[in-house]
Amino acid sequence: VLERVGIAPPTWFADALMAWVPLVLADVWKTTPFVSVLLLAGLQNIDRSLYEAAEIDGAGPWQQFTKITLPLLRPALLVAFLFRTLDAFRVFDVVYVMTGGGPGTATEPIALYTFASLLQNLRFGFGSALSVIVFAVAFVFALASIRVIGGSAFLDRPA
């Protein structure tokens, strides 16, 4: 389409910075349904009578959203945030299929570097050590996120 109007189309996979655009878009496209299902489950757990009571008390849509929806959706948002962050940290499949880490190593995430070290370069000790480090960093990040962001998110809700 751009060529028809006289504009040179971008070379998505030839430029180191531009190669990230289709990768990010593909990863978002791949994982949006999962996040949507998580948030839908969280929204369905919110009792409708809370909105009715807020409406009777004179709360507008914005107040209902900020005072009812967001606080009660916090556990689902935390789970979605953790899953997406950990998946983004360990992304492999989209990058391997779309760019193979290129151009050069510009789009090579740690998971692909670990794969290349372990199975392509046959550096078994180094690749195994990288795998353990990736696991440890992801585990520590998950624990820290739960502690900082949502330590009380699961405790505040009534059973």
C-alpha cells in the first residue's frame, strides 16, 4: 500500500530496532485472549449488588470503576501481570519463528540465547547454568511482585 503512494515501506526485519515492532505485536496478539479471559473471570466475580448500591448512593460510572471495579479486580490484574511479565521474560517461540534472534542478535532474548548456547553451540554446562539463572530470576521476580504489588490482594477478599 505504501509503495503505491510513493513511500518506501519499512524494512521490518532488516533494521535492529524495527524488528522489535512485529515481535511485540505478534506476542501481544498471541497472549491477549488469555489476559482477556483472566480479566473476564475477575469481572464475573464482582457482585452486581455493589454497583446497584453505589448507583443508589449517587456514584457515577467513574467512581464505580475506581472504587468498586479496580479494587476488586486487583487479584486478577496481579495474576495477569505476573503471567504476562514472566512470559515476556521467557519468550522463545515467537522470536525463534519470526527472526531467529536477528538481525544479528538484536532480537535475541535470554531464552533464545540459552537455547543457542545449549543445543546449537553444544555448551551444555553454560546453557544449563543459564537455564537455572533464568528460572531463579523469574522465581524471585514472581515472589517480589506478589509481595510488593499484591501481598494483600488475596487476603483482603472475603471467602
